[in-house]
Amino acid sequence: MKSQETIYIAVAEKSMIVRSGLVSVLRRLPDLPIQVIEISSEEGLRHCMEAHRPQILVINPQFGGWFDVVAFKQEYPEAPMKFVSLIYTMVDASQLKGYDDSVGLFDDVDSLAHKISQLMNMAGEEDSEPDSLSQREKEIVGCVVRGMTNKEIAEKLYISVHTVITHRRNITRKLQIHSAAGLTIYAIVNKLVELSEVKMNL
């Protein structure tokens, strides 16, 4: 992605307060030329897909009862969009299948800008590394090697403990690393944490 290209982001959320708040923050992100489309209904989402085709869709997983990312991708196969879950209540891990990342109410401006930049750098690239970690999984690796418990990670990332456990299971499967020492080495080598941050309880 070229640095000055406009990024089209759609925000699908029925709560006006939550939606307007996120839209306001997105429009103020430094160094990212963002055009935001607000969506408050399922019909609005359909109209958006017909008229705009955003590059990123930030959506509440419970939008319309339950938003099925996999089915949506099948309905619009020609739209190479990234899907970001908007989390502010407890959500079961099964509802997050197919999302590329997530944002929560406690994400700061820097975190949000970083996530969007990462998603845009991924956009259009072929997935040559199917077993590489998602941004959320990298965050969880960082938390684990800092010595945080599943409960602490869940509270920090505003997800359920069940979701944390699911992510950790996926991380182990992808990396084939089964020890705390191995995970720590991976995190340091891949610059997910600084050596000074690591809790030495190996």
C-alpha cells in the first residue's frame, strides 16, 4: 500500500454511541488517510457492498444477530476485504472465525493505527505463509512470555478466557512449539517482546 492512498473503512455497528466513537477516532488517526463509511443496519451493509467495497470492514460479531464472515466472503468473493471484529462484550471464539483482527473499546490510537497499517500491508498479498501468526496471536504470544495468565490476557485484550485458550491452541499448532522456553525464544527472535520484558520462569 502506498502511504498516501486513501483507506476505505466501513464500520458496522448498531449502537450509535459505539459506532460514532470509533468513526471519530479512525478519522483522527495520524498519517493514515482514512475514509469511513458508517453502517447501522443489515440493509446498509448490503448497500455499502454494492456502492463502495471498503478495504476493511470493522463489524460487531453480533451484528444482525450473528455476522457470519465465512458466508459473507462467499457472497462477495470478488471483494478482497479485511474483516475486523469490534469487541465490547464477551464473544465466543466460534463467532470470531474468519476475522483478520479485532479492536476493543480499550485500544488506544497507536494500537488502532498499527492494526490498520498491518492489515493494509497484508491486503492484496498472497497468503504464502498459511501458518504465520495473526496480529491477535502475536499479541497473545507477547502476553504469555511476559508471564500473564489466561485470565489476565483475556482482561487486557477484552476477550473471553475461552477465546484466549483457543488462540493459544492455534499458536501451538502453527508454530509446533510446546514449551515456554521455545515460545520465549520465538517471541524474542521475531521482536514480539524485548528481552527485558520476559518473565524468567522457564
